[in-house]
Amino acid sequence: MIGFENVRKEYPGGTVAVEDFSLEIASHESVVLVGSSGSGKTTLMRMINRMVEPTSGRVHIDGDDIAGLDPVQLRRSIGYVMQASGLLPHRSVLDNITTVPVLRGTGRREARARAHELMETVGLEPALASRYPSQLSGGQQQRVGVARGLAADPNILLMDEPFGAVDPIVRSELQRELQRLQHDLRKTIVFVTHDIDEAFLLGDRVVILEPGGIIAQVGTPQEILAEPAGDFVASFVGADRGARTLHVERVDGRDVVVDADGRAAGILASAQERPS
């Protein structure tokens, strides 16, 4: 479990990134922090691995105050995936993935065997193992980043807008891949995004933040859509513009789901047609 207790972050000069934030994240839960620029979402996520130190308040993991833990060892025990993948440009795909396990004392042969397994897990062809980041597509780089984040088999995986720099088709593929991985691996995931649709797709719970790290609403996507906590949330999720209001139209013998602006949102499938 990850806990934030009355956390505040004030930078020199008086800029307050986070005013007073408290939240508990259960083990194996996927929680998405979503908000616009200045909402403190990345600052909060980076407090978990002590890349950012709170000015006051407490962050704990499984009851242990992380302020008393060695920050280097803490970071090596937590998976971290960022937007630009953060790969080491002069190391091969395989060596990028094995970096953290080797630093933690895993033998090189064992780490490389694990890296090959993870490449398959995240959908990377074995032939890519010897390539360098510059020889990969953006989607492939992000998959390597996810594999590297999982390489030390962490209980916690932090993901800082990891799919924001790829095109929409690749982004959708990576989102589906993450859903599959979470179903199989059951990590505790803290995911940061500014995209409410991505948040609703990937989060067991979604935390909508106002500027300063103020919680506007916490809940499942269904709860937030059913009952936005206020005008800010309604506007953020599009409820005030009717963007989330859907209806069904019959077109060429199929039920097409259409939004309030008349745009097709998908096909209404029968139970027999739904993927298993």
C-alpha cells in the first residue's frame, strides 16, 4: 500500500506545487492521477520514489515512512516509465532492460534471460534485442521502457505520461498492452496523464486534481461519470457539454453508439459478439 498523509510541496521562491494531499493506494490497484498542467500530478508521483521530497507531510509504503529509506535503493525497487522512454542511447535494448537488475546484484546471465522473457511479455520481437534505441520506432521504445520498468519485478510501477509522445494508433496499442500486463501481473500502478479518456480506460480509480494538487474527486470511472463532484469535474470529463451523453442509432442493421454531437463512438455488440 502507498499512503500520502497531508503532503505539501513548496519550492524555493514560494511556488506551491502541492498544498495538502492525502490518499491511500491499495496493493495491486491501478490509480491514475489526472489534471492539467500545474495540478501537481507528476510532483506527487515522483514523491513515491523520492525524486521529489515533500516540504511537509509523510509518504509511506506498506507502513514504512520512505523518508527513512535510502533513496537509491528505493528507486531501484520501484519501476519507472516516462514519456520519452528514457533509454540509454549507447546501450542495446537488452542491456537497457538489464540495467536495474544488474545494479541490484542479479547475475548478468540471469538478468539477460529475464530481459528476453520481458521482451516477449511486452510484445517485442527477439531480433530487436541487439538494436539501439535510435533504431526503434517510438512505440518500440516505449515497450522497452515498460520492460525495463518491470525488469526488477517491482511491486510498484510509476508511469509518467508514458504514451503521450506516440501517435494515436500506437498509443491505443500500448494502452491495451498495459491492461493485459496489469491483468496478468497485478502490480500497484500509479499512472499520470492529462487525458481523461486514458485515465478512465486504465484506472481502477481516478484522482482528478485541481491546480495545487487539490483533489476534486476520487472514484472509479463509473462513479465519476455518474455523479461528478462539482462544476470543475463535470467540465473536465465533458459532462457539462453533453460529450459523455450517448445514444444508439440503427444503421445498416447495426446498433451504432453516437455521442451528443452526432459522432459515432462505436458499435453496440451483442453478448455473442464481444471478445472473450
